[in-house]
Amino acid sequence: MIRIGKIVATHGVNGAVIMTHIAGNRTWLKKGNALMVEVQKGSMIPYFVAQLRATNDEEFILNFEDMTNPQAAKRLVGKPVYADEKLLESLARESPLLWIGYNVMDAHYGNLGTLEDVMQTGKQWIGKIEYKGNEVLLPLVDATLEGIDLKNKVLKTRMPEGLLEVYE
């Protein structure tokens, strides 16, 4: 499971909720898909999507099966939402936001550490890691990416030679 977002509010009188997400795309979620809501720490409950409407690329209005009143929906507000990796596989290359928390393994340098943050500069994505006690920004572009292992949360890279020698 991948943490994809959270329930931020209720919507209307029929038990709908507003969920924000980091997928950066409105096509990944479909009617009938299950989302896991962490109602209590370590306790995830499946909720099946009965209806959905994307308000933009970062937000959905959702109706879950068997949830028809705002009181039940209100209990989910503020709770983290997780999705199965299979729902997000097609978006993995498109949304580096999903890679936060992944381990960065480089073909030349080996284990670089955990991807702490990503940011977009123009059309290029930059990833932030801590490497040998220093904050390092890595280019996350087609030329440096070799693969993404969603299940094991590993980002496989091939960074340019000399990029990290400054920190040796």
C-alpha cells in the first residue's frame, strides 16, 4: 500500500468526502476501487468507491459504498488514505511525488539514502536526499532514472560521474 492522500472534509448531505491526493492525475481512481483509510494508527479499513468526481488533479469528491450520512463521513476527516500499488503503477513515471520515502539505489554509487522530498523546476524534477550528512539535490530525469520498484519502494538511478564526489 502507498499513502496517496487524506480525507480533508465532508461534502453535502449524502455522506460524500473530499480527498486530496498526490498522484497528480485524475484518471487513476475508478468506481469500484478500494481505498484503505487509516481510521486508527495501524488499522486500515477498506472503503469501496461508489461514485467519484475529480475537481482537479489533486482532489476527488468520493461516495463510498454503504456510507450514506454525513456523520459517518465526518469520522474519516483528517485520516490518511492508502491505495494499492497496482492502481498507481501507470502513474509512477509521471508523478515523482509518489517517490517520497523511496530508497535511492544508484548503479555507480550504491545506496544513496531515502528520497526526502521532490520539487519541480520547469519541466525537470529534483529529488532531495541526505548523503553523508549533507543535503544533496539529484536530477530525476529520464537520463538518470533506470527503474522504479513500487513494491519495494526503490528508485534505481544512474547519476552522472562526479556528481557526489564533492561529498566524499
